[in-house]
Amino acid sequence: MNLVDKYIFKQLLNNTVLILILIVSLFCLAKSVQLIELLVGRGLPFFIFIKLIYLSLPQIIPVLLPVIAGLSVFFVFSRMQTDKELIILQSSSFSVFNLLKPILIFSMMISLISFFFTLYQAPKSNENFKVLLYTLKNDYSSTLLQEGTFNTFGKDFTIFVKERKKDGLHNVFIHDTRDEERTSTLIAKKGKLILTNDSTKILLENGSQQFQSKEKKLSVLYFDEYLLDINQNDKSSILNRWKSPAERTLHELKNPNLDSGDDLANLQAFKAEITIRYSMPLNILGFSILILFVMLSFNFQRKENIIRTIVVFTTIIFLQIISIISSNFSIKFENMEFINFFPVLFCLLSLIFFVNKSRRI
């Protein structure tokens, strides 16, 4: 790269980092609002809160990078037009196509980063995020047990605790549906949580257990103490659970389990997910190049032109909307997975109009 290329590339990189930090900060703030209840209301450790946000980031970064790249190109060349740097380049015999070199290098570098996220980091983080949420409902069941509300644990237990004090639980109500033909309800005056490495148990005191038979007859069993295991953390169930397309590796997407009804019902979603992972990084190239030619198609003006800013921002939003619509169509309609490449093709086709309109800088 010559001196001008290095200068433009450095400006693009600096703007990208700043915009990425800003948008990621806003995303973390919005995500923290959703997760703050786990930290404050349910008493989870702070590191779990940070880990949940950290695992959420790889999912959103590939979606944001095309928009961030387009905004970076806009900010850099808008400033260069305002500072008359493009006029200086014109006097030095620079053409529109001379500016493509730093844009292409910049876009390809960001695209490679995006490929790392879409092909490797995002699926892994998606899987870890869902496994962590599953684990939280079991390993931290004692902290998730809120007083005054009905707490659901897995598919089998619904627990209500009127009060939680230092000496344990008071006025406990538990509905147990492990045996669908013989559901039971336990009511106790007191209860204590017993935590071990592999289970969570409740020791109930001074209570009763009510059964309802098939004939709808009610039976009541009174007890002084009753030990109930509410643990739902079956490691085999975590490993054997059905994984969504966003959690799967490319190998898993290309080789679904044809004996699984869930996999058979989502074959189109698997094919769409594969093309999405390749198309999103390519969108960075399309967005960046198109925004460059859109910027250079405007005539030079001494004052900042608000119309130019509106047009560029509208173009970026429009391209992102096309990308979202394409991904939705590719999942819903059979053999439409390649429509995910439409946004980048649209950008390249649009260049025909803007290249002809672009003036020599």
C-alpha cells in the first residue's frame, strides 16, 4: 500500500473499532437489563452474569460488522470531502478506482474476522450459552427459588415458598408430576435445602403428601420429615438434547440425523444456516464498496449536506433489511437457501448505476 492507502486504511480501522465498541456497549447494556434479574433478584454470582453477556456477543458481532463497515466508509470519506482531501487527491491524478484498494483490503480483513465468528465462535458460544442456562436452572436451583411466587423446575416440579429465612423455608408447597398417572402435592410447614455436588434436595418437615388415584380418590399421607430430590440436572439429557441450527458446526449441519424427527423437520433451516454463515462476511465487501461509490456520486459542496447523510444511512438500513428478509425467506421456503447471497449481489449490481454517476474525484 502507498501512503494514501495506508492513511485511508488506518482511518477506516480506527472508525470501525470505535463504532464496534459503541454498538457492543449498547448491546451489553440492553442485554444486562434482561439478565439483571438473575443477578439481583435471584442472587446469582456476578461472574455468571458477565459470562452470559460474553457468550451472547459472538452471536451479534457478525450481524453488526457489515453495518459497521458501511458506517466507517461513510464517516471517513465524508470527513475527507469536508476537509477537501479528495480535491487534493484529484489534483494528484487519483481516480475513483484508486480508492478501491484500501477499501478492499479493509473489507477483506473484516470479512475474515467475520468468517471466524460465523464458522467457529458463534456456534460454539450459542451452544455454551444454552447449556449454561440449562445448568443455571438446576445447579443454582437454590438461588432461583424465589419466595412468594410459583417456581418451575424442569418439567416435573412446581414449588411455592411463602417465606425464606435464615433457618430455612417456611410454608412450602410442591406439586410433583414425575408420575403422570399419580401426581402428588406436598405441603409442609418448614423445609431446608440440601445441596450436593450432583443434586439438590429439600428436607420437608411437619407436612403432608396428597395423592389422587385414577378413580379421582384423594389419599393423604402425613409425615414428620420427607426428603425430596428436585434435581433435574441429567448430564446425558444435556448432551443428547436437540441442538438448534445456530448451535451446530458445519459438519453437523451438513450431516443431520435422518432418524431424528426434529432434524428431518429442519432440513431447510440447516441448509439456510450454512449459506448464512458464508453470506454475512461477504456482505461486508458489498456494503463497503457500495457506500464508497454512493459517497463519491455526490457533487462536492462546501457545507455539510444533510441529504447525503440521509441517503447513505437509508442505503445501509435498506441493505440490512434485505439481509434479514433474505435469511427469513431462506429458512421458510424450500430450496431458497441461496437467496442469502442476494444482498451482496444487489450491492454489486447497484455499482453499475453509481459507477456511471460517480465523478472523477
